[in-house]
Amino acid sequence: MPNLVPPITTLERVRSYKSQLQELAPDVEFLMTLYLHPSLTSALITDAAAAGVKGVKAYPAGVTTNSDAGVVDWESFYPIFAAMEKVGMVLNLHGEVPARKRDPKASSLESGSTQQEEPVSVLNAEALFLPTLHKIHSSFPNLRIVLEHCTTAAALEAVRTCDSALVVATVTAHHLWLTTDEVCGDAFNYCKPVAKTEGDRVALLRAAVGQMGDGLRGRVFFGSDSAPHPLSSKTSLRPGQKAPAGCFTQPYAMQLVLAAVEEGLKQGWLAAPSSREALLEEMSEFLGGYGRRFYGIEQSIGKKVVFERRGEKIEEAIGETESGKLGVACFGAGKEILSVKWIVK
């Protein structure tokens, strides 16, 4: 993700950041993105695409971590979207609108107006963004768009009604587990967009296993949106201080998805699969296949993953120091999960 401080808005910074990442994980293929920012130009988009940059991430101003330099006016970026459409670059959308408060002087009760804009909260920010998705798609029908980390059935339906294989959605591991009730009062479950209702959670689960109809099949795939935050930032808040938005799932992402599907089957939220093999195939596509094909990444055949039940539990933090300041808080701490073993074919 390019929402660093400062944000990644130049090809030079993309290369530098990728180099740092590859030093940490040389066997990982990193797909790099730029931050949608007024300093971007059509020429930069052309050069970035030629250099292998896969996308541009759009953050509406102020809606999530390090998004202060984000989008205020979408139409001002239409020349950038046109350049992206031309070179096949992906627009990765954080699908929320920034907060706006009702002007008491323009109250519809006093003026009789019915045109008052609806106030924005964390609960409706995604829903209010969906018309923007449709407007961008209708203006640039060949632009490749990902509506990232969807949290609602309405968001999935918005992707479906775009009726194009070029418009897809991602779903996170943590949103397969959470509703608003689990977020309230628990900093470890706080992320943006926030989780919504149980019905929304069920819709995400059904999309993950291909049970939301043919219109979405192959157009919804996993995107972790895993956000590492120091354990202390989630647990040592002072009065008036907010917890940072983000759930760190990366070390256990696949296991969390599989466990959520198991829970969905147990609760009767998901239809029983035709066979164990069919379910595993769908999970393989959701976790990797659909996304690789959308981004044009060749299928990896060098390794396979085996899941085993060993009683492993998610740690509270990864890399925790004695003071706890540098440890990264893990989502789902204490939950029993499958253990992963990678096998070279």
C-alpha cells in the first residue's frame, strides 16, 4: 500500500520502497502502486506502467490511515484515469466518502428543502461512495477497477451491477469475522471501513465461496488489507486518543479465511458444497487464482500449501519486545487455527 508518510507519488519512491520490501522478503513478488495525488501526471502513469507498476490506490481524504493527502474532487483526476485506462493500469479504490456534517443553518426542517445531503458516519460511508464507483466506471468503461476491502452486501451488488469483468471486489480475512458489535469497544477489531451487520458478513462469506450468483463469480477475491500497528498503539490510549485503524492478519490470513468458511458452514450461513474438493478449489481461486488472473500474474507451480490441525493459536503480537512497544498486534489473538506447511513440488 502506498499510504506511507510521505505517500508514494513518484517512480523513484516506488523503486526504493520495493527494494526495501524485497530485502525483507526476497521470494515475494510485490505488486507496486502509486498514491492518487494531485502531483501525478499522465506521463508518470505511462512511465510507471512501463516500469511494471500495477496500480494507483485512491484514498478519499481523511477516511483512513495516512489519507490526509487523499482525494477531494474525483473529476479532477479524470485525465489520470484516462491515462490509466490507456495503459491498462488498475485503479484500487478505498470505497468510502469523507465525513461531512449537516449545516444546522440549512436544516430542511426550517427551510423546507429536501436536498440536504445525508451526514456521513463510519456506518454509511461505504454505501454513499457507491454512486462514485458507478460514475467512474461509466466514464471510463475500459478502466480496470478494484473496489477494495468491501464490507457490505450493497458494495458487492454495486460491483455486480457494473456488469464488467474489469470491475472487481476484494474481501479481507477480518471482515469475514466481524460485525459492528465486535468493533465497538475493541481497538484490535477497529479498521476502515468498519465492519457492518451480520447480514453483510454473511454476504461476504457467500461471495468468498462463490455463492452470490454467476454475476460475481470470479470477480471477488481475497485482499488482506493487513495493517501492522504497534501493540502499544492499540492498548495504551490516552483520553481523547483514537486507536489506529487497521487489523494485522498477514501471518494467519489464509487460516483465518478457511476458519471463517468453516464457521459459516457450521452456522448454516453457507450452502453445503457439492464436495470437499469443490470447496477447496473455490477457496484456492478466492485466495489466489482470481486475483492473479485479474492482475495478469502467472500461476505459481513451485509450491503447494498444506493445512494441518495442530492446536496452533494466534499470537497476541509478532516481534514483541519486553516493553511491548515494537510488537505488532495480531487480529484474532488466542483463536485456534490451522497450521500451514509449504511444500516444494
